[in-house]
Amino acid sequence: MHSILICGISTCFNVVCRGVETVNILLTHIYCIIRLLYSVELPSASGVIMSEGEVFHEKQKLELCAIHALNNVLQERVFTKESADDICKRLAPQCVVNPHRSMLGTGNYDVNVIMAALQSRELAAVWWDKRRAVQNLCVSKVHGFILNVPSRVSLGLVSLPLRRRHWLAVRQVNGQYYNLDSKLKSPICIGNEAELRVFLSEQLSQDVGEMLLVVRREVEEDGTWLNSEEPQK
């Protein structure tokens, strides 16, 4: 980690000394170093099986929350950084700087990567319109939930006064719904369906909170993820 930062800072000074690169490139290097500092999480085991109900919970590394959310909602380690990077290349094969991930290679994958990853598993991601009440959601038709919410940034053990967008998964295991946020030390049991709806409503009440429903393709196609009493839009 330190070697990456030292290398980046050294590059910045070399640019100035040689006078070959432009000021814009120098600023880009500095920006990347700052982003790397802000995105670091403490190293941890990438996959932990909790004893209570054998809930699979993959913990946070770098900016890989999208991968962790995918694996946690699937309850197995399916996707890796390498497979996510391959998806990025397929989505933007001609781009020098891939728009679907961090330019530093630390992750920060966007929603397009999540959708493509789920499609490879015969699943689909349905965007939930926040103008709808969560009560209109047909929970029994949903395999799991992936939320995008603001989350506090940490540098090691130090919590910084900054917030960034963060992917997290919610999934039912053995009749109970769990918050499988990769930044948690262990899964948090949300409870039954009624308690799930309260939890989702709270998350979506945040201005930038968004939710994807993870459903089978046929459920996406026939729209049965929405209760029949509400007309589909």
C-alpha cells in the first residue's frame, strides 16, 4: 500500500522536474492518490461463513463492495476482481480508461457491472422506483436486494468526515432477512418480511439511496416483483 503511494508521489515530482508533462497530468496523479487514500479499508478475510444459520458474509476490501454485494446476495463466492475486470473490458472494449471501474484498479464498479454479472447467472437487476411504497413490493418473488447508499469513509481505524456511495446486499437465509453489508463485522439479522420493509424504507429515505431487486429473468419479464393491486408503470 505504502509503495503505491510513494510511487505515485514520486511520479508527480518527476513530472515537475522533467517538465515534460502538463499541469493537468500532475493534478490527475494527485487526485488519484487522494482517492486511493480515501478508499482504503482494513484488510480482512474475503469470505467468512457465520455459524448462526451458516450465513455467507464477504467482508470489505479496497473498493470491491460491488463484488462483495453480488457474492453476499448469491450466498457464495462467485465473482472476483478478475471476473469483474473482465466484465468491464467487455462493456467498454475500446476505452483506454474504463468508465465502469476505478482508474486505479481498486474496484469501484458501477451498476452496469452488477447487472452484467447477474445476467451471467440467469438473474436480472430491476431498479426500484422510490416513488412507489415498499409495501407494493412482492417480496416472495425477489431473490435478494442490492442497495446503493452513502457510507462513511475510513482510513484504517480512522473514520473520515466523508461519505461515498456504497453497495450492500440484503438476503433471506433460513426464513430471516439479513443485512450483509461488507463493512459490517458480521451479518445483522433484520427479521421477518414486515421488518424487512421497514429496513428498506429507512434506507431508501436517504436522498441518494437506491435499490436493485435481484430476480429471476422470468420474474423481470412478467413484472410479478410488483404486487398485482398496483398498476405497473
